[in-house]
Amino acid sequence: MVFALACIPGDGGDDGAGGGSETTEESGATDTTTESTDTSTESTDTTTETGTTESTDTTTETGEGETGEGETGEGETGEGETESGETESGETESGETETESGESTDSSTDTDTESDTTDTETDTGGSSCLLAPDIHEDNDTLETAAVPSWNANQTWSIRAHFDATLCGGDDDWYYFDLDVNQLEGDGESFLFKFDVIVDGSSWCGAGCGESTLPAAPENTIGVNIYSAADMTLLHEKVSSKGRLDLEGVGPIYGQDIVVQIYGLAEADFEYQLNFEVRFDLIEDECEC
């Protein structure tokens, strides 16, 4: 701005000087206002630019954060791409967090699975027996002993025979009710015959050219035979070839008998059981 100064003579000098001073002050005030206006304008511009930039950045980052897509942050300018790159970096961290969370979920699932597996093994005793239960199950204890039906009850013989299964580590208990027997004659002549034949073995064995099983843990079977009246042990025997045969004589076999069949933990098999009390004058049917 240009200021013009004039010399005014005489009496009006003070007034003129005063007027000039007022003019100068007004002019200065105007300049100040103008500068203030410019400053306000610049401040406004700055605020506008800053607000716009922050708003744009925030909108872009927020949008990308919500959609999780790097393409949303794509801009026509390099700045937009840079912001997109930063947002993708943030997504990567978020993805890692989700992955870690997912791993935690998987770990929980594995734990549940292991827990389920442990429960299953406990319920079955750790056995993997695939044999179907026989008609006398559940007879794993003396208290739950099965009472087989008689296939014949005559004056000269009372007998029962049936097929059964045994899973490793289990017992099969049977209660034979001989009070119903119709045997005649002297009890001193009662002949008790008991046979167990594991599947793969045979009644008469190799002596008659029939099949046999080799000695092995999986073919091992045992039996205990008791008098039901007082649980006196009458017989006990173990065979590693899957074949048991026992005999006894006397009036005790005209009374109730309890039988316990058992095997080793690794022995799962099907077997045939034959129980008979008869007169000793009856010939054995297994003759070659």
C-alpha cells in the first residue's frame, strides 16, 4: 500500500496531521482486518483440508476395516494405494488374531475329542472286541449268571449245548439247574462230562483227523466249576489250544452246578459249550 504525505501550513497543521493520523490508523486497521481475514481464510483452508484429509483417510480405513477387502482401499492416486497397503497390513494383523483364535477353537475341539475317546475306552475297558453278544449276555458276574435251558432231560441223560462268545478279559458265568433232572439209578454212577470247543478247534481233535488250534494267548481259555450249594471248587482247567474237556463221577453232579468261563485279555473268540450228566455205562460218542 502507498501512503501519501502532504505538508499543510499554518493553523490547520494539527488538524491536518490529526486527519492524516486518523487516515493512517484507519488504513492500518483496514490492513489488519484484511490480514486477519486472510489469516482466517488460511485457517479455514487449513481446517478444511485437514478435516477433509482426516475424514477421507478415516472413511477409507474404516471402510476397508469393515469390508476386509484390500480392493476397497484402491485409489486412483498413489496415496490411496499407500493407504490401502496400510489397511491391508492392519487386516493381516487382524487375520493373525483370527487364526490364533481359530487355533484355540481347534485345540478345544481336540480336547473334546480326546475326552470323548477317553470316555469310550473307559466304558469298554479298553477292549476292541467286535463279537456280537450271545443270548446269555449279560452274564459277566456270578450274580448275573445265565441259566441255560436243557436240550434233553431223560432218565439216562440230562444235557445242554449252545454257542457263546467271549471278549478278552471278560467272564461268562452259568448256573445249571440240576434239581429238575429225571435221572434214575444210583447217584454214585452219575458221570459228568464237560467240553468247551473254541471256534477253529474240534470235538475229537487231531487223533481223528479233525482241526486243532496252535497253543497261543488268543486261543487260551479257562474254566472253573463249582458246587452251587457252597461254591466248592470241583474242577479247574486252562487250555492254550482252545479245547477243554473234563469228567467227574458222583452224586454231586446230580445237584446244581456253577460254571465260570474266562480268557486272556487278548483272547476274543466264539466257543461251543457242552454240559451233560449221564450214567457211566453210556459210551462216549467220540470214537474214531
